[in-house]
Amino acid sequence: MDGGPVQGPQAAAPTITTTAAQNGAVVVSLASTTSGATIYYSLDGSTPSASSLQYLAPFLVASNQTVKAIATASGDSASSVASQSFAPNIPSGTLVWSDEFSNSTSANAQPNPLVWTYDTGTDCCGNNELETYCAWGSATSPCNPASPNAYLGADGYLHIVAQQPTAGTAVYTSARLKTEGLFSFQYGRIEARMMLPESQGMWPAFWLLGNNITTISWPACGELDVMEHIDGSNPENEGFDWVQGSVHGTGLNGGVQNHPAGFSAAAWHIYGMIWTKGQIQYYLDNPANVYATFTPSTQAGTWPFDTGPEFVILNLAVGGDWPGSPNATTVFPSQMVVDYVRVYTN
């Protein structure tokens, strides 16, 4: 008898499923019936391998491309290749995904759980922040489901509310919503229309992190800060009201402050990012109004933004290294109000 090696079973090839987004775009999900399988995929028609992009969350497809995927599992040989081509032929500047934060009821409603999940806990995510982040419906003190920190109002806006449950204490609650594991995209134009709180210690942000944060951690995963804001009275602001757009990666840190004449973050503004291969641009109110451009040649360090999709985060921090702590002038509750988040082709 031949005493050669015994070949293990073959992992099940991934299934490629789609959910309609907008105007011909789809959100693609990959899955394998093999328990514990890891899925790798490509978007350029090449045959994927264990060195290809790892599938970690559904991702937007809004351009002509071919998705190919394999599954691997311990003790199994790699699966056959699953493949699906997409040719939506969507013009540049087309809306392809959005959350309009609609609410058809007369009561506060839950943000769409098919799109948004939450980071939770006290100083859950660094920066020496002071708030406890609360998920929808959380009854774990100091969170209170009767007074949610994130909700869809009857006015059709998303409200992210920083609260001080008991006046005079240093206990604060707020919310940090994210699309991690539910929705992600790479390349395109993303924007949100928002009104921001103007109060000492408030730190609203609209930003993205790479799906691969679960495998390579931060900052290697890449961070794209479309908007961060601290109160105009902060000494660092030098009398101006401003927002900042930033990029972060391994050894890579770039940020540009934007303080146009007459700007007030308390008014409605659109905060946006144009993401193309090898370039990140940030704009205020209009895509033509670009105030910051970052490329690998302008930034030291490792450029991570052509590696794979990123997910979206909306949060309102209280305190922390940048804004400092609330004081006697701080208004509670303070809120970040979001009209929509939209993604366009470019």
C-alpha cells in the first residue's frame, strides 16, 4: 500500500450573495458552510490566496469588477474559487448607499440595526474620554433605555446625545455608532450633514476604520477622520471655530484644520471625503470646496487606504485628551444631530 500523506477534505467554496443598495449598486456578502473557515477575496479578477484580502464584513460594489473568493480551514484544503462579475455601469457622482435616518413614527426609534451597531463601556476606546457609551436599549447603569443616547427622532434626524444623568457628578453617557461587520466600502465619496454641539468637553466625530482592525489592529488598519470638532472657546482654537480632517496609519499622521470666515459648527454643514486610489480629500459643504489633500507622497509612514474596505463611525465623546473635561459652562444634554450619511461614486 502507498504510505503517502492523507489529503484532508476540501473547504466549501464561499457563496456570494448581494443586497440591493441604490441606483444599481449592491452590498456583497461572502459565507462558507465550512465551520471556522476564513474567506479571502479579490476584486480585480485575480485568483485569491491566503495573502489576499480577508473577508470581514459586507462591502459595497458600485463599479464594474469581478469578485473572486476562496475559503480555507484548518485541516482542509482550500476551496474551489467562487466568482461573480458585476457591471452596474454607474456614472460618477451617483448616490449608491445612504442612511437617511427616516422615522415614520411619532416616537423616538432605534437606529437601523441592519446598519448600525455600537461600541460600549466607559473609556471603551482610548483617548482618556470620560463618557460611558450606551447601546440602544441598554439598562446597564448609568445607561437608561428611557433616555437613549442615540435615537431616530420624529423629526427624521439621528440624535447622538451626551448626558449627565445626575447633575454635579462626573458621570456622563453618550453613544458611538458604527457599521463594523455590517457595511463597509472602499473608494467613493462619503458625506454627512450635521449640526454639532458647541460646548466645552464635547468631541463629535465622523470617521472610518479599516475592516482589518480585527486582524492587524490600529493604526495599521488605517483611520480616516472626515470630521472632528472641539468647542470654539478651547485655547487651541485661537478664537476660530473649526473642524479637522485627518489620516492615520503606521507612522502616518496628518491633519488639517479648516476655519472659514463665519463658520459655526452649530449650524447645518456637510462634512465629506473623496476617496480615490492613492488620495484622500476632505471638503466642507460642497465637493468642490476641498480643504485638505493627502497622498502617500505627502505623508510619511505606511499608506493603508488602498488595502481594503473601511466601516463608518459616528460618535460624541465627552472629555478626553483633546477637548479636556467639561466645566461649569458645559451644556447637558448636548447633541450631535445627523440628517444623513451618503456614499456616491467617483
